[in-house]
Amino acid sequence: MPIINRKRRAPPEAEPSPAPTRRRQSPSASEATSVGEEVDGDVDGGTQGGSGHDQMVKKLVRLALASEYSRQPIRRTDITAKVMAPNTGRQFRHVFAEAQEQLRSVFGMEMTELPMKEKVTISQKRAAQRSGTQSSSSSKSYILTSTLPTRYRRSNILPPPKIPSTAAEASYVGLTTFILALIYLSPSSTLSESRLEKHLKRMNADNYVLSGEKTEKVLKRMEKENYIVKVRERDGGGEESVEYIIGPRGRVEVGERGVAGMVRGVYAKKDAEAEELEKRLVRSLGDVVIEEKYRPRDGEDLEREAEANGDRELEEEDQQANGRRGRKEQTKRSSARIKKRVRDQEEDDEEEEEEEEEEEEDEPEESDE
């Protein structure tokens, strides 16, 4: 048989072993809980202890400040969704009260509930009766109002915000107060659109440009921010009438007293003219605008005034008595000084007399010699 040359097959090379892979360990239950608390922060991790309660208070304060900065109401629904943690509805009153305390003590403000919007048109009243909201007395919406005393509510202490600019904000507040005063001083606190345009034209504000916005846009902004409410209604003939009334924010932020203060600042009457101006303000705005010096006093006020007068009289008597005692002591001290000077003078005179007598006695002896 022929010899067959067969090649010997080379042994297969050893395949490199794959590098050992390290399996990622899943966190334990305790670690996952701590991570969840850090991520969720004060919402999930604070429902059990006091730290979560404090965090909800802080969040409510921040929400109130941010909402007031944009002139948006602080709604109860927003507080529930953005502040309160799940299953903490019963803590709302405590959280709200503590947030109020922080706002008063730190920022000099507090959350004041807005009144309900008035139902002025027939259609609005009918819709309210059908929905059953006519009897509701709570709007569940709030804005921030100042708690500072009246003497501190000045432009140099409380200047307008700097954004977009101080001048723009001051102009907007001035125009808003002026329009609110026109509505408040109108019959039934209602001003038609035509009369408003007439007043604005007389003040050269019919095309008033405010930070690039005309008066029409400013009115829409005031309506959006609930300073005023624009009411449209059609009569039986199909004609549409447009009127403006005071909005919820306008009633709380400015109100009758703010309008009266602006009127006093513009007219600045004195004596008899001031009294006549006060009477007109009371007829237009009500007794709420009466200043303390013009307010009629009842029996309790008279008693308090009598007590105050009595205290002042006692203080004056004490001061007079102290003055008399002081004068007596001063008189005694001055008389003592006078007596001392008299005694000193008498002693000096006696010494001089004795010296003179001695000299007289010496003279005859010398003459005898």
C-alpha cells in the first residue's frame, strides 16, 4: 500500500477566558428608604415627625411670597397640591397658623382671605343659584397684606419693587389706585366704560404708556390681577353695556381707606375745609374712612379719655410737686450759702475790730515814753 503523508493537525489554541464581571448589588431596604427621603425631601420623609411639619410651614411661606410677587392669589388647592404632604390634610390649620406667625414676625405681612366676587348681572345670579354657590362665603384664596403700623407705610420705607423697574411699578400702582378711586366714588361703586375713558382723557391717561403697554393693556392686567372686574351685559334691545366694579384684590389691598388717603393727599384741606372734605368722604365711602379726630366718641371712649386725662393730671401734679421740692431744696442750699458768707463776714469784722483795739492800746504807751 502506498504510504500516505498526513499532516498532523495543530492543537487548538486556548481561547482567552473572559474577564470576570462584577455584579451590581441592589441597595438594601434601609438604604433605599434613606435615598427616597433625600430625594423626596420634605414631602415623603416629613409626614411623621416635626421636621416634616416645619418643612411644610416653610414651603407655605415660600409659596405665599412667590404668589404675591406675581400678584396671584394663594389658593387652597395650590396649598394642598404644592405644600401639604399626602395624608396630612388635618394639619392644614396648624401649618397655616405657623406660616402666618412667620410671615408676621419676619416679613411684616400676613395672608388675608379675599372676598367672593360679586354676582352683579342677572345671568351670574341665576347661574349661582343653579350651582348653589350663592351661599358660599369663603373664597379659599388669600393675598399678602402688610401688618406694619401706618406711620411706617411710606414710600421711603416700603418702596415699589425693582422688577421690572421701580418707576414702572410706581406708575402702575398710581394708575391702579386712581382708577379704583374713580370706581369707589361713583354711584353704587360702578363706573361705565365710557365715563372711565372720559376721566382718563381728562387726566391725559387715555393712551398712557406704561413699560411699553398702553392703557388698554394695563386695564386688562388689572382685570387679570383682580383689581377690577369688567362686567358685560345686554339689555332687552340687544345693546351691550360695559361697566367696571371693584375686584377682590382691589377691596383688600386698597379699599375705602386707601382711596380716602389718596383723596386727602391730593386735596390737603385744613380746618373747616378739611371737615367738609371728611363729610363728603363719609357720604361716598362710609364710616370706615372716618379719622380718629373726627370720629364720634361713645361712653367707653370718654371714660378712657377721662382716665388718660386723670393720669396726665397726676403726672403733672407729681412734676409740680417735684419741682416745688426741688425749688425748696435749692432755696435751702442758697440760704445756707448766704448764712455761711454772713458768718464769715462777721468773723472777719470781729478780727478787724480786735486788731484796731490792740493798735489803740499801743498808741498811748508810745506817747508816755
